[in-house]
Amino acid sequence: MSDKDDLLAIEAEQAMTKKLVGIRDRIDSIDTQILQLLSDRANCAEEVAVAKREAGEKDIKFYRPEREAQILRRVTEINPGPLANERISAIYREIISSCLALEQQIKVAYLGPAGTFTELAATKHFGTAVSTAPFGLIPEVFRQVEAGMADYGVVPIENSTGGIVSNTLDRFINSPLKICGEVKLVIHQNLMHVSGDMGDIRLIYSHEQSLMQCRDWLDRNYPGIERVAVTSNAEAARLAAEDSNAAAIAGENAANLYDLKIVSPHIEDSPNNMTRFLVIGNEEIPASGNDRTSLMISTRNRSGALYHLLEPIKRHGLDMTRIESRPALDTQWDYIFFLDLNGHISSDKMQLAMKDLEAEAEYIRVLGSYSKAIM
């Protein structure tokens, strides 16, 4: 390289350095503005808390899921990029969570142990500034909220591949709790091992739902290896961490928690594998503008009973997105239906349909009207 080339290279490097210094100065200036705006927003949250307390409200609700949903929808709608809406939602969820913590410390119970997808769902919905506690069984999560030991609970309700979680539906039959929100997670299953060497594995641990979601992949890649269903993916990861002859199928957070190496990522059979979770609590949620209503209905045992339940829904122009049936717990051959409808229970169409449904049903209860999940 000639002296002239060396000089040109030095000048180019100096120009780049000068440009980077200017960009970094702009970043520092923007960060200062962001910090001030975050402080202003936090001060507003504290002012809201003071105003509610001064108004003498009984049983003050600082957590307003419908308001949070409106905020998240708004910021994603006006998002100019280049950050994707999913990242904008995650950032604003943390801002909202941190500001809420200035007003009230929320306690959230979830189906554990730590490292499960349900923990991820709880974090996605509430942010990291809330207090969370894992419980081993779905009924335990319900009992924590019913007893006032937790403000809210998060439990799985359905998977796009594995179907409905019947334990969650059955708990609503005798529980007074309401559905206050929903969370949807794209589920990525990962095969993991303590060293990454799969040569000597004898069995693979996972939750039965995850084994079902990865069945075809396992048949192709590990057809002769025993599959053992355990209580959760996090438990599968814990067991695999203690046994070099075992592997686990779980989420990335479980691999990090138990220091496992991911051997094969994203092994789920369906690329659109998604799980829906419910947020359960004690209060009714006002309309957010994009809502879902869940109903529990038992009908008289007569010919065409299901038709008579569905006809008012069609007649009043409501959109039913899901229907499930579960056996009644106290009688034989009687069933309880669980319905999801688009819209809030306070809407005129929903109120008219409810009057007709009440005339047809033996029993009907609104499990909740709540904002649809924001991805």
C-alpha cells in the first residue's frame, strides 16, 4: 500500500470516528430526554394515586388492565419504526409496570415452577415490577387468588396444537373468580442437555403437552428414546440437569435457569404453535374497545338444547370464537358449555343476547369481559 493509500485510510478512519462521536452525543442527549420523560410519567402515576386516595374511594383499583390495553394498542398503532410493535409493547409494558409499582405492589400467582411458559406469560402481561410466586397446580393458583393471598393469577387455557387445558375450565365451575385478561405466547420448544452430547441419552423429559407438540419431530430424530411426561417443562429441565443420560424439552428460560445447552432449538411440529393464558382475579373489567367475553352455560336436557343456546348469538350478530363442553361435576350425562364471544358484556348487542340466553339456559354466568391479548 502506498503512502497516499495510507493517508486516505487514516482520513477515512478519522471521518468515521468524528461521525460516531456525533451520533453518540445525539444518543446521550436523547437518553437524557427519555429519562426526563420517564420521570414525568412516573410523577403522573403518583399524582393519579394521590387523586384516588383523596377522593376517598373504597377498594381502590390502581391496576386498570383496560387502560393498559388502550395504551399498548395506541403506541403500536402510531409506532413509526424501526422497532417492531412487539418490542415497543415490551418496552411500554415495563414502563407501565414500573409506574404501577409506585402506586401499589401487585402480587401475581402463576402455574410454576419458575422457568415455565406460564411465568413468561405472567411477565409479558404484568411486567417485571410485580411480585410473582409459582405454584405447582392450577387449583393452587385459584386458591391463592380466592383467599386474597394474591391479587391475580395466571393459568394456561389452550394450546393451538394440544387443545384445551381442562383443569383450568373445571376450576371455574365452583370458583367465584373472574377472567380479567388474556395472554398469548408463541411457544418455541427446545431440546436441551447438560453437556450437549446426546450420544448416551436414554430418555427425554417434558410436559405431556410439549411432548405432543413435538411428537413428529421426536419420531423422526429420536424414535427409540423413551419419553417421560412430568408436571412441567421446568421440572423436566431440572431432572435433565441432574442426569447426563436424560434430555429435556422446554423453553429457553428453563435452559438458562438450569444451565443446560440447547441442542436443537424450535423443534415444535407447528410453526404457529401458540398458547393462550388467562389472568384471573376478583373484579369486573371495563371495556377497552377490543374485548372478549367468556360465558359458562348449562342447559336443560332437551332436544335441540345447544341450538337454542347458539341461536340468540347468531340472531344478535355476535361472533363466537370458541365453544367447549365439560361434564357437570354433580350430575351424570349433563354438560356445561364454555363460550368465548367477541365484544364486551356492556355492549347493547351482548345485553340483548344475554336476555335471550338467560331465558333458554338453566344456568349462565359471565366469567369475564376483558381486553384481547396484545401480541
